[in-house]
Amino acid sequence: MFNNILLAVDLNNTDSQEKAMQVALQQAKSSGGTLHIMTVVPDFGMSMVGSFFPKDYEAKAREAVTEKLHAYVAEKIPKDIAVQHAVGHGTIYEEILRIAGECNADLIVMSSHRPELKDYLLGPNAARVVRHAKMSVMVVRGD
């Protein structure tokens, strides 16, 4: 049913990703599709903030996160599942949507926490992905 499943993970909070990962694995197994696992290195927000960090800070951060993502996949994903890795850099929901488009995802799977009051006013990343995605999105409660 789904050929390309994108699983967006937060490597700083892997416990809350477990349910979403199991759903994505089940979808990949049942359809024989490829599981694309991604995470995002947030940007500084304002260029002025970036000036306080060494010039190669972002490159080193992406490299470290890429290594961490590969280790996470090696630990959690069975060898019989076709897997691709992706590390975005920037705004979380924008990077999820960008990578979903690049890998021709027909399903995005992501975890979400129980919303707080500020999330209703500003909109969490999961809500933004659902609102703007051109493909199906499955949001799995992590709590």
C-alpha cells in the first residue's frame, strides 16, 4: 500500500518515538516499502545567533547527528527492512515536508506529545505537517 514511508524521529527523546517507530515498521513490512528515517538539526533561528558559534559548528552538528541516526537505525530496525537515512537542517516541520517530497513519501509517520496550551495557540510540528502535507500523515501519540 505504501512504497515510501517517512518516519520522523527526535533523537533527543527516543523513548517517545517507540510507538511511532513500531507503526512505521509494521507499514513497511506489510507493504514491502522503503522506510526513510529522518531527524532534524534545528537552525539558529537568527543569523546573529549563529555568529556566536564557530564557523564549522553546523557541519559538525550535522555529522554528529548523522552518526547518531545511523546508530539508532542499526539498533532499532530489523535488517530485512529497506532503510534510507536523512538529516534535515532548519525548521522541523518544513524539513519533514521537504524530505517527504524528496523521497516521494506516500506516508509520513511521526510521534506527538500531549498538547499544552501554547501548542493550541502556536501549533506543534505535527499539526503543521498534517496541515501542509500532500501525502497521508499518521500521528502516533508518544505518551
